[in-house]
Amino acid sequence: MKYIPLVLILAVAMVIIAGVVVDGDGKTQSLQQALTIAQGAARAGTNAATGDAINGDAFNLSPVAAVNAAENYIHDTAATGTARVVGDQVIVTVDLTYTPKILGDFGFGPMPVHATAAAELIDQN
């Protein structure tokens, strides 16, 4: 009987440690997913460039087309985010939310995850 408080304390501590490990890894995976989506959306934005490489023409990055392509990519992944064009770069920010599996039971709510990536249109001319 005298060991019951110690066992309870250790059990709670083990659950908290498991929660930190499991939910920490889950948030890290969500961050990686957000970064992958941002990178893909940025590439999709630069793919919206117009030009004729066969004739040696320079490529032109249309800001409207690039932003639309990047935001469509983000929308297709069921994430939220924004895209913008700065010079020849498409910069994308993606927002996801990770819902803790174990720590959620202890009052830790959804955790926001943000990732930003950029892709640059490279023109050899």
C-alpha cells in the first residue's frame, strides 16, 4: 500500500514522457509535410513561366499565373497558405495544424506548424 503513490507518480510521468515523444515526433512530421508542400507549390509557381526554350527565348514569370499555380497546389493538398512573387522567385508559406494524440488529453490543444519555401526561375539567357 505504501508504494501506490509512487507507482501513480511514475505512471503519470511515463505517460507524459510518451506524450512528449509521440507528439513531438508528430509535430516534426507535420512540419516536414508543410515544408514539402511549400517546396512543391513554389516549384509549381515557377513552372507557370512562359517562353519558348526551343527558340532561345527568355522565360517570363507572370506573377498572377505563378501565384495561382502555387495556391492551387496548396489547395489540392488540403493545406492553407499563401504565395507571392518577388523578382524571379516564388515564395510560399504553408500553415498546418497538428493535433496532439497523447498530450491533447492533458490540455495541449492543436499546435500550428508553418513552413516557407522559395523557388527561383533560372534563365540561361
